[in-house]
Amino acid sequence: MRRILLPVCAILFFAAALAAQVPVLSVSDFTVESDNPSYKFIGKGLSTLLAGELRKSAKAKLIEREQLNKILEAQEMSLSDLTDPKDQIQIGKLLSAQFLIVGQMIDMAGNFIISVRMVDTTTGEIVWEDNLNAKLDSYDYIGAYFAKSILTHFGASSVASIDRKIEAKQAKREDAIIALASGVDAFDRNDTAAAKTSLEKAKALDPVSEVAAYYLAKIVLNTTKFQIAAESYYTFQNPAYLSLLKTDKLYFGMSVPVTGFTGPAYWDTLEPYVNSGLLPDGKGNIQEFFANGKLGYAFPLADGIGLQVDAMFYAMENRVWDASQASSGLDEWGTATWGVGGYGAMANLGVRLMPGAALGFGFTYYGQTRKDSFPFNPDQTATIAGNAGLLFHNADRSVMFDTRFGYTSGMINLIDVETFTLEPEKTNSPLYNENTLVLAFDEHRTFFNLKETNEVMLDGSLYYIRILPAVERFLSDGFALRAGAEGSFALLDGTANYGFGGIAGATLRFIPAGLDFDVNVSYRFRPSRVVAGLLYPDFVLLFIVTKNGVFMK
């Protein structure tokens, strides 16, 4: 019996796997026979509507229009050229599409005869076809009708929104589909300005147009500008995002403390509690200063591959003193000072692995000048750091998730608060992990951001986690505001500590000049860099100036 059951089970399993396979479809532009010049691109409009309806079903996988256009461009063809069966088979194989959907529209004095068929790209055989007579103002019904017919052919269950459009058979304004078709044509030509104008017109004429909203989201310039001040040896953003570059950019960014922004030379005159944290048991006060800056250039090496190079610099200074004797002069009694500074270079690369997924990684080499006493005795050390990340997003990038990890060989000194001297052993910087979820709404004008960061010491002395939800809104094409909160948990030498904070920011965008000016302010409680077991209040300003399209359009 076992000998019989095993082959039968294997056959059933194989059959179930085949049945579960989702057909891969590609939709080409419909050909149009009409003397009306307004209908020049209408074949693009209706084929795009059909694709939009098919995209709603989980029982069919649709090749995106951009992928099809790239293949056709390489073959020196266009979507409307796909009438020859030999070409259809060739393009289908290059796209790894199993079926190619083609159509023909014949204008009969405003009433269209529409014929659509589906071709098996492996054999050239027509496996499905359907026809419809309809006026152009019922374009929603036309797209839904053919989508349901195709899905039924594959045995797929009905989609509610498709059924509603078929039942309503609503007549809309004909100029809406004409504007949509013109926008899709401009999209194919990479004429972003013309595409946006036509698609916005289509959306105004038909506010519920799903396809117009979908393509507007693809071409809209807005992306989230929410950033946090990263360590000097990491880029401000996951390097996997470099895979999305379409043009080059030059930027300068810097983070500085908002309070206590005086040089170390002036700290002798500061009051003990200015920008400082109280040490455990009231033993004294601590003052921590950290600033870093980056000058970088990023550009696409090829489609789906981006490179960024940066020059970076940073300065850190920390002081601890006995608050009970502050009036006696800070340089005359038990104080401890530790500082570090330096400069270096970074290189980061982002590579698209497949549609919707990318990998990024980077390397930093920088000098670290330690200042372990007062006055300073420099000790120059070469230091390296690296980070790697992944990015996942859907077709219109309304949902994006990225994660990255980083580490540096840099060392820091802790301070003994009992003796106000530097501890003899230096400590490694922690491992770093950052995770970000971005949801875009309202045609990429409103964003919800959820960021989480983790810092971990391998010896178990530190675990620090931050959760940062934020909302961002582009009030116009050139102005955005954002605000959010921060909650944190730190396990410091086995003791649980909780912190809070907030973030706020704005973006000024000068579109004709290709300039973005971003400002982010954050207040938080973080583990002290120099005193174990202490949460330190931090108030940081981050600003970034970006010039887009320096040498590339």
C-alpha cells in the first residue's frame, strides 16, 4: 500500500503546485483605427485601464509597463508594434511573460468595436479572445468587462470593484480618458512634466480614476524627507535607496547640538546645568558635544544601480565635573575630559535585485584623533566602518520597508565618576540596526513613517532601542512639514531605563533650481557616551541641502 500511496501523493502534490501557479501577463497598447485626431493615444488609455483592473487580482501577475517599455526600447520597437505573432513570442520570452494581451479598436462614428485577445508567448496560439461594442465614455466598464473575462478564463474568483463597474456601466466624460491616454504616452516618453499635467487633468475630470492616481504616484517628485541624525560613519539613508536614483545629486548635511553649541574652549564659563545631565547619586554633571558633517555626490551608474561617495568630518567633546564645587573653577579640581575628531571618506552602492527589492552596502575609512586629557594629546588612529541594508517596496512605492546594519571599529573612553578620571580600558562602539516603514497616501503628499533603531554592545553592557512614529505632509509641491514622537528603552548594565522625545522638521523645495533644503530637530534621551548607566538629554539639529540634476537631467 505504501508503494502505491507515495507515487499518488507525489502526483497530487505536483498537480496542486501547478494549479497554484499564477499566470504572468503583459498588456500591450491597443491599435486604433480612427480619423479623429483626439483618439491618437486612446489605445494606450484603454490598455492601461485593463491592466489596472487585472492588477487588482491576486490570481494574475502583471508585468509593469516600464519593464515592457525597456525591453521594447532595446529591441527598437514600441507597444503598438506588437501585432506580429513572431514579435509577440519574442517579447514575451524576454519579459518572462506567459501571455501577451493585445487589442484592436475600430471607430464607427463614435461607437467603438473593440477586440481583445490573449496570446501564449511560448506557442503563439490565441488562447482567449472577446469582443465588445461600446462608446468611449463607458471606459471604466470596458476595462472591467475585459478584465473579468480574462480572469474567468483562468478560473479566478471575481473582484468586487470590477463587478461594481460592470453593473454600473457608468458613462463618464470622454475627455477624461483622452487626457489619461495623453498622460500615459508622455509617461512612456519620460516627459514627466507633460505626464503630470495630463494625468492631473484626467484626475480632475474623473476624481475616482484609479489609473490616473496610480501613474501620478509613479511620477510625483515627493518622497519622505524624515531623517534622523546618524553617526558620522553612516549615510543619512539606507544605501539600498541608491538603486532608485534617476538623476545625480550633490548634497551637504550636518548635525549639531541645539544647546551648548560653543566650542570646548568656552566650556569653562558655562553654568554646570546648561545642556548637561546629572550623574547618578548627584555626584556631578556631564556635558556632551557632538557634531558631524557630510559632503556627498550620488549618481546612477546604470538602471537600478546607484553609487554615492562622501567626505565626512566630525568632532566630539565630553566633560565631567563635580557639581558641588562648580564655583571653585572648573579647571582647578577633579574634572575629566575626553574628545575625538577626524575626517574620512565613504562609498556606498545600491543595487536592484528584482522589481521591488534592492540591496545596499557601504564602507567608511576615517581617521580618529583621540584627545584623552586636558590639554589635548592627539593620538591619530585609522578606523573603518561598514553598513549593509535591504529595501522592499511595491510598484508605486506607496509602501516601503528598509533595514540596515552597521558597525565601526572605533573606540570610546568611559569616565570613572568616582575619581573623575578616564577609565584605562576603551570601549567599542555598539552595533547599529535601523528599520523604517513608510506608507504614502494622497498621491505621495502624505506620509506615515515608523522608524526603529537598535544599538547593542556585544558584551551585553548596553541595549538601546528607539521607536519613532512620524507624520509628514507636503502642503504644496515646494513645502512640507513633519512631526512625531519618540519612545526609548535602554538596558544599561542590567538596569532598565525609559526615555521620551519628539521630532519636527520642514522641507523647502525649489523645483526649477532642483534644490531641497531639509531641517529636522529632535529631542531625546540617549545613553551617555562617556558615563555608564546614564541617560543623557540630547537636542539635535540636522539640516541637509541637496542639488538634484547637477550633471544629469
